[in-house]
Amino acid sequence: MIKHIVLFKFKEASQDVIDTVVSQLRNLEGKVESLRSIEVGVDLIRSERSYDVALITTFDNMDGLQAYQVHPEHVKVSDYIGTVKESTIAVDYEY
């Protein structure tokens, strides 16, 4: 299994931006065949070092993760996030 974790920091972490991103990410469930699970969380602390939203997804293997990356539904969400993000960090690991 592959775990894919992404943290997003937004240029403007308004409630509207956060709600839109969270909704779009959660709506990927059931639309991307290789996506086994998805969890989306909003940061509670809002410290200087905090990121705004966390995404945790799982896939059977690297092929599944790669299929997710290019899936049209994921690309739409990714394109929107690209317009509102300040930065992202990610880690992918096998477990």
C-alpha cells in the first residue's frame, strides 16, 4: 500500500478558500478508481509553522498513485489549488 500525504498553505487562508478546497478534495472519493481512502483535515492551531489543510490518501501501489495524479477529476482540483496555494509539501511512502 502507498500512503500519499500533502499539506497545503494558502496565499489567503479564508474560510471560503479552505471550504472550497476541502469540498473538492473530499468529492474525489468514488470518482478516482485507484483511490482506496481519502482523509482531509483543516489545521486547528494556525501557528506560524502550520499548513492550512492536510490530505492523506492511500493506493494499492505506485501505479494507482500515478493514475490518480493524471486522473481528470484530480487534475481539476489540482488546477484550482494551484491558483490559491502559497506552497505545498508532500511525502509518499509504502507501508
